Amino acid sequence: MTLGTQTPAARPAARVLLLDPAGRVLLLRFLDGDTGLAWWSTPGGGLLDGESHVEAARREVFEETGLRDFGLGPCVWVREHVFPWKGRSYRQRERFFLARVGAFEPHGDHLTADEVEMHQEHRWWTADEIAASSELFAPRRLGRLLSQLLAQGPPPAPVDVGP
């Protein structure tokens, strides 16, 4: 998929599955002001120049939730998708890391200007709530994937979870 004749720009990204003791995952609701599309996803985003996936994962969690001190576990999933944003097309390659955390109240006090524009709310979700919801999630099969991860634990190698 391209936007016009533009080849999508490569955008490496890191995301974090923050799981509380009850097995709930923290998701953020995003809204694209240009298209009106709204979806729920884990904290995360693109890598800055010279930044590793682990560094980006930690930075993004802090920016989007305020959580600074947490143990970052393994990369459990990978995902690639193409999307338009502000007149450009991007091919984002994401790595999803697992982090078990105590329940906390997230805040957006450290959001960047772009994040403030898109970020709508935070919510802790169970896998069953995700599976039963009519909302859009990224990845699309998040409820089923989360159920599998909770039941089986981290896979020996990252699993491609599709769009």
C-alpha cells in the first residue's frame, strides 16, 4: 500500500504489553484527527535516531503512562503494517515486549505534542473484554493473542501477529 506514488517510509517501533497482576493489559486509545479512525493499542512508538528497541520501549512507556521503573521482559511478538499519517505513508515494523507491573494509574503528563494530539484515554483490559468489544485493536487479534500469551507464557521466539 502506498499513499499516491510514495513508497512507505521505514519506521522501526517498539511496543510494550504492560500486564498487571490480574492479567489485564494497559491500552491507549488513539484517534487520527485526519481520518477519524480510532483504535486501542499498547504503549509504544517509533525509535528515535540511534535508539535501540529496548530504549524506545522504556521511553515510550514513560511518555505515555508516566511509569519509569519496571522490568522489561522479552520480545514476544512482531508486527508489520503500513499506514498513512499527516500526508505520508509509513511501513512500521514493531517489536512487542512483555512487562509485568503492579496496577497503577497511568497519566499522560509526559506526552509529546504528536501524542497529545492523538491520545484519547488509557484503560486496563482483560483478554475477554477485548475479544467481546466492537472497538478496533492493534493488532486486530489482540484478545486472542493475549489469551494465548497468558495461558502459555512467552514464546521461545517472537511470533508474527500480523496486522
